[in-house]
Amino acid sequence: MIRKNILLAGVAAFGLLAQPLCAQEASTPVRGKEAGDFVIGASIIGVVPMNGGSVDVIGGTHDVSNSVTAQLDFTYFFTPNLAVNLIAATTRHDAEVSGSALGVVDLGHVWALPPTLTFQYHFLPRERFSPYVGAGVNYTVFYGEGGGYSAPVTSVDVRNAWGLALNAGMDIEIAPNWALNLDVKWIYLRPDVAVETTVGRINATANIDPWIFGLGVRYRF
């Protein structure tokens, strides 16, 4: 349901913006993107894990909750078409194992800090509506594990992990130095998880593979 609401909110926001932007296009000149541009963005993002993986001994699937948070991002243009982007955000997620021999096992919560660097190609850098695609690398730091655990769990350690990131989006210029941004990323992210229990350690792999949907504004220097 949260995933559906995030998608509907993005579609609705784009629909509300489309009419005034189309009217503006005829009257306001487009600056476009240039080599050397440095851009700072602020967005609201929805993080939607796909979930999956494997759990030793008790079996089942590792599940991580959706999350909504604020994000900063930084973009530098080497040429009007080629840019590099770095995002900075942190999210809190509840975690559990479902379908195990013990039923649903509560693993508490964990925070994720997922800096992601992508290299982007901007197809129409001189147009008001400028789509792009990208690919890059992610390194997610997991911290702050805690919360109420189901018996017999006593602690959880989610290991930091590297991942592949794919990216697509669109910048919509609304003023010479301002743009709206619609962005989506998918990250191949599968950290190892060590679950300590009163009867020993259970090892797991969490196939999180999250989608990240973003809506925000960007300022160009």
C-alpha cells in the first residue's frame, strides 16, 4: 500500500505541474545545462525494498519495511550531457523473518546510510524537459540495530554491503537556475545478516534490492 501511495503521489504531483510548465515554456527562455555546472538538490524520497533472501536453520524470508525521508544530492556536469551524481540520506527500517520454522521472527529495526554515486547521461541538456539515465555504485552502511526482538533472538548485526545502482529521471527547468526533479533508482543490495539467539547464531542473506523514488528541487550554481 505504501508503495502504491508513493507512485500515485508522484503521478499526481507531475500532473499538477504539467499545465503551468507547458504554459511557461512558450514565454521563458531555457538556459539548459552546461559543462562546469554544479547542482544541489533537495528531495523527498520513498525507499521500497523488494525483499527476499535466505535464512539458515529456520528458513524463511528476510523482510524490510518501506521508508520515506529527505535526501540531498549533488551533481557535477563534465559536459552538457555527462554528469556525476552523489546522494546523501538515511532511512529507518523494521526487519523480520517471515515464513520460518518459528513463524514470524521480529528482528527489530535498523538504520541505513546508502551513499550512491552514479554517472549520468542527459539526453536533451538544452531543453526544458531533460531526461537522463545513469549507472553506478552504492555502499550501504547499516547501523543502530535494536528494538524489540522475538524470542530467542538476542541481537542482530546487518553487515555493510556494496551494490550496483541503476538510475533514470528527468529535470524540468522552471527558472534559469532552478529545476524540478523526478528520479528513480534501483540498487542491487544483498547484505549478510548475523542473528544471535539463545541457542546460537543464525546466518542470513537479505535480498533488499530497493527502489528509490524521489521528487524534489535543484539549484544550479
